[in-house]
Amino acid sequence: MALGEFDLIDQFFKFPNDSDWKSQGIGDDCALIELDDRVLAVTADMMAITTHFLPDADPETVGYKALAVNLSDLAAAGAKPQAFFLSISMPEIDEAWLAGFSKGLKTLAQQSRCSLLGGDTTRSALVGATRSPTTIAITAMGELPKGQGLTRRGAQVGDDIWVSGTLGDAYTGLKHRWGHWQVPGEDAPYFYARMDRPTPRYLLGQHIRPYASAAADVSDGFMADLGHILERSAKGARIELNQMPCSAALARLPAKYQQEAMLYGGDDYELIFTSASIHREKLLEIAKALGEKITCVGRIQSAHVGDYAPEVWQGATRLSLGKQGFDHFKESSC
Ligand code: ADP
Ligand code: MG
């Protein structure tokens, strides 16, 4: 059987760390590198036209989102964005496309005060008679106080499980764009905006950091990304479907679409974090002061060894669900 994305990383890219820079190792949203007086959080994310974006995607969206997904990883570590490097490979120089891309990228770089400090530019590979589509790789760096930084490890039995914003909107936008789901015409711009312009929650991440025990961002889907926290923390979880945050627009779609989108839809770039229940009021206060929404969707519980899949309950009924979630080498992509 072909290897999945995560088995592949385990098998080929987990090397011993022989350098003077110590970190927690591969497997979290960011590597946390301990320097003398602070911690450096580093993440790298690559996006390709045709894999992550439709071939005719608006270049401004591509520029914005390429940085947004990296800032979202910094948010999951609770880090303050500081700098990024941009590597881009393109089939040809298209000035109009580059102008749009640069505008989208710069808008978010300025908003987040994350400076572009370097990178690389190349022409993409020739495959047969045509060149491969544009690929963008960004490495972003953020800062944390000494000894700080959230990882996917650390969730404790009894902790609340929180999510920011609403879940499933980006996936619904994609399903609509593909023609699989019909959404009311007036709701389409909302879903498209959530898919094209996710809001990286880096301010929220920094403020909840002192109270959170573990965190991840939702890129592969809520169940998959919560699953990463559970696996790394060796814990289980009980999720209340009726408490999952659903946008007004998603609430207008059939219940089975809501469930699929909120549980399995990727690309939301919301935060999932766990926290001892004594911090509940404080967390709600923080979110309110930042104008952010956070919702408690369940609780961490102990797990049967090797079975960290979250349980999903609807009232008194436990739903029987398969294991889904995005893996680049297991499913077809857009
Ligand atoms: P995210 O979705 O938050 O960007 P992923 O789930 O894609 O993170 O990756 C899981 C972990 O594997 C991360 O710690 C990431 O840095 C690491 N990783 C992914 N690809 C590679 C690679 N080719 N070499 C080394 N580490 C990798
Ligand atoms: Mg992530």
C-alpha cells in the first residue's frame, strides 16, 4: 500500500538533531527553537496552483492565502509573527499575475507586521512540452517568550476543547465551486471569502497561550487536526456535535452537509486548543476583548491505547463515524 503523507515524513524525514539548536522535533504546527532569551517558532507551508488553488484562481487570493496558512501555524504555537521567506517557481513571468499576487501578500504581511526578508525565484520544471504550474513555498518565523510555546502535545484529561470562529465554511465554498453542493446564491460570496481569505488567528493564539495546554490549526479538517492533538497527547476526546460552531450560512444547508463540513472540511485555519476548565471565563473574556469568537465543543478524556479517534456525540447518541481527513497522498485534491 502507498505511504500516506505522515508515514512518509516518519520514514524519510525524521533525522536526529545534532545541532546546538534544540527543539521539540517534527510533528507540531511549528518547530519551537530554544534560543538563550526567547523561543523562535518556525513553520513552512507550500501551495501549488492546481493542487491548492484552481488554475484560474485570483492572484491576490493566492498571495494572501499563501502567507495566511503560515501565520495560522504560528498562531497555533501562540507565537508573534515576525518574518517570512518566499520561494516561488513559475512557468513564465506574468506581470499582471505577479502584481496581484504581490498585492495580496503585502496586504497580509503589513497587517500582521511580518516582514519579507528573503527567498528564491526560479522557473518551474519543463514536463513534456509544458512547464509546471506556479508553486509558492513560504517559511514564516515568530517569537515567543523563553520557555513558552504551544504544541499538539499537552492536552490533559478533563480539559475543555475550544475552537475559534466557525467550522466548515471553506469546505462548503469548495463544494459549491466544484458544483457538488448548491448553496443559496446570496450565501456564495460568504463561503468563497472564507475559502479564499481565511483569517489567521495569531492575536488570539498569543493571548490564549498562557491558558492553553495544546493547540493546532484546522488545515486538514477538525477531526483530523484534533486527532493530531490526541495522538501527540495520547488522549481521547468527546465532542458534542450540537455545540460545534456553525455559521448562519452553513446552518441554512441540510444537516448532513453541516456535519460533513464542520467535522471533516479542511482549510478553515481556525484554532483548536485545549485548556483546563478553570480558565473558561478568562478565555471567553480574552476572546471578547479581541472581537473573536471561541466555542467549547467538548472535553479531553482518557484513551484506549492506540485509539485516539475523537468520539462525536449528538445529545445522548454517539455517532458512528469513519476516519476521514485530508492527506495529500491518499485523496484527490482540487
Ligand atoms: P501543518 O499542516 O501544520 O503545516 P503538517 O500536518 O503538514 O503541518 O505537518 C506535520 C509535521 O510534519 C510538521 O511538524 C511539519 O513541519 C513536518 N513536515 C512536513 N513535511 C516535512 C518534510 N518534508 N520534512 C520534514 N518535516 C516535515
Ligand atoms: Mg498547522
